[in-house]
Amino acid sequence: MTARAATLARFAAGWATASPVETETAGTTFAEVIPPNTVLALHGDLGAGKTTFVRGLARAWGVRGPVISPTFNYFLLYRGARQLAHLDAYRLARPADADSLLIEEFLEPPWCLAIEWPENMGDRLPAGAWHLDFTSPEETRRVVTLRSTI
């Protein structure tokens, strides 16, 4: 089994973390195995670790500044070795509201698009998104599970 396949299998089984640092490290590890132009659909409740995981992606690609939740901006853009667009769809009232966000701009090289609250996008969620579930079974424990890559 290749290192990439082993990492993806570990996420498919559920990557457990016990702290924000470990959740960020999981994101850093995941960043090493996803192909360019990937759309990540990040499912989970508030506080489940989605933004912390995205911070790990950004760090892996050389982003050194703050990486925060885009809740009030919809999008935050990060430029490093790879480009990362971080979208929070929480405030979308209906899927059609996603049309004005111009997400198609971030489906082309050199972008990776990470979407929090993708269920609010309905049929506007880009095809081929990789779905990750974030759960918090205990106060400090988080589990990141790769549901699908298709």
C-alpha cells in the first residue's frame, strides 16, 4: 500500500484527534494526498474542527498568516504553494444563493476549494467533491472521516 493510500484509508476509517493542534496536523497530512483542484465538502456541527482542519491545509501549503472562519465573509482566500479558497455556506438561505458566489472561479487551477456547511448548497455543490465528516464525540476529541472522494 502506498503512503497516499494508507493516509486515505486512515481518514476513511476516521482520524481521531485529541486537541486543536492534532486536528490541524490531520489537515496538514490530508493536504499532502489530495490532488490539485479538489473540492472538499466539510460536514459537521459548530466547533467540530472544520476551520482548524482547513488551517492545517493552509499551513501545509505555506500559508503563515491567520486562517480563520469565513463566516462573515463567505470566502477567505489563502495563497501559498497551492491556492486555497475557504467558503462558509452556513448563511446561505437556499441553494440558489450560491450562484452569486462565483465558485466556478475556484474550480480551476490553481485552487483547492474547502466548503463548510456544504449541505446548504444543495445541487450547487460542485460534482466530484470529497466529503469529510467532522464529529466531536467528546469535549476535546474530534474525528475526521473521509466519506467519499467521488
